[in-house]
Amino acid sequence: MYKVFLVIIFIVLGFTSFAIRMLSKNQFPNYLYMDSLNLDHHALSQSGHEQNKLIFLGSSGVAGSNVPLFSTVSDFFNIHQKKYESYNLATLQGTMPEVLVYFKQSLNYSPSAVVLGLSPDTLPKFSVSPVSAINLSFIQEDLDPELTTFIKEESRKKLYLNELTEKFWPHYPPPFQLIKLKSALYELRESLYGPLSNKNFTGALQHKLTMPDANHLQIKIVLQIAKTCQKNGIPFFIYFEPMFGAEKVYGQNLKKYQDRLKEILTQHQVVSFDYTNLIQEKSLFSDYIHLKPKGYERLAIKLSQDLEGNMP
């Protein structure tokens, strides 16, 4: 009897979750959630093609990690300028193959510009989240064969269930009501306890950096995105994300790393903005790489100013 009761509860909860997703799928804000593998129910797909759409790409530093609803760089960007409507397609723990998937999907919606936020954590040589066979086939023509092989090997045992659900079940973001609840809990915690205190604020010290090169597998993806944008007449920009105590985290090689990356980007006619040291107040970070809302607002203001001066 006890087991039957648990099964009934499980079925009811499952149906309730499904119903909430169906009812709330048109309420999603302009950023992507983890595990949403397509843009069909993203706000981007519901907007008119006549709008000036600006696409944000990147990892958690762009997507926003543990911040309230509507508090990411793209949200504040929309507040502080009115020419573009920005859509945040960055994902938590995103790697360049995933960035490429969302970039290629976004081309269906005629973006007016694309902005990619980068940190050294985004570009390690072989840091690749599992990519399903469906998405891998979608981007394979743009990937280095060595990276394609690596992704297949890493993903083979991890994504069988995901591939089945991609075929037979649409992937929706989490119910909007739960996202709002998480946002409210964040704000309550901040009001009760003040800014988040992280004993390991600067992360594991002295992260190892591999000097970037044009043949670097992940950088090849960045350059492929740049090439596609140039081919389609889409302005493409890169910004280096703000960091707290960057040299303490990455050591003396950080400047050499960034200078070499800037050199590669310049060689390929990519405009980049270096915001590494734009914000140095610890109170505006939740850890060395993730901003709080006021930090995102400062970043958005600076970015909107720089983009205005560099748009064709």
C-alpha cells in the first residue's frame, strides 16, 4: 500500500510539473536556461524579425549565476540603451561547442549583432560538456575533427537518455514560477545576511593557463563564429569578463594570455573589449568570476557605450 501511495504521488507531481510548464512556456524572460536544447520556446523565437536583436553568448559569467530574475548583463543592457533588444543565450558551465550550437540556432532569427563574453575558464583546450549526437551533427561541419572525436568519446556514455528525450519530448526551461521563487529566496537571503560570503572567494589559486594559439581547438570555434558573422554581415564583438583578483587566480601569465588572444582576434578583424579590471569592488562579486546585479549593471553600461562607438 505504501509503494502504491508513493507511485500515485510521483504521478501527480509529474503531471503538475508538466502542466506548469505548458501554462508558463510563453512567460520566459530573455535568457536561456540550462538543459534547454532548442530555442522554440525562448523569448527570442517569439519576437518579430523587424527588431534589432542583439545576442549574448557565453558561459555562467554571462548567463548569471545565483542572481535574481532579470539581473544579468543582458537585462541591464536593455535598460540602459533602447536601440537593441538583447537575448541572453549563455548557459551555465557552457563550453564553446555549446556556444556554437546556440549561435547557429540564433541565425534563424536574424540577429543584428552578436556579443560573446569570455574568461580563461571558457577556453581550456579540452573542457567540453557532453554534446548530444543531434547537436553534434548540427555543428560538426564547423568543428575541428580532433575536437569532434573528443566530444563523441566524452559524450557517448552520458547522453543516451538525453538523445531519446530530444527526439520525443520538447525541452522546456524550468517552470517560470520556480525561477521566480529562487529569485525571491536570493533577495531574502541578501536582505537577512548581507552579501554572500565565500571563504574561497578567489577559487583554486593559480589556475593553469595554456597560451592561446590560432590552432587551439576552442579558439577555432570562436574564429568560426567570427567568420560566419562576417559572411552574413553581422557585427561580432567579444568582451573579457570582469574578474576579482585576476592575477591572484591566474598568475603572472594572465596578461600574456590575454595579449596573445587579443592579437589573434585582431588578426581576424574581431573587435574586443577588455573588462578584466573594470570592477574591483569585492562587494559586486559573488566569487572571483561571477558578478552580482549591481556589478552586471555597471558592466552593461560600459558595454552599451563601447558598442555604440563600434557599431558599423
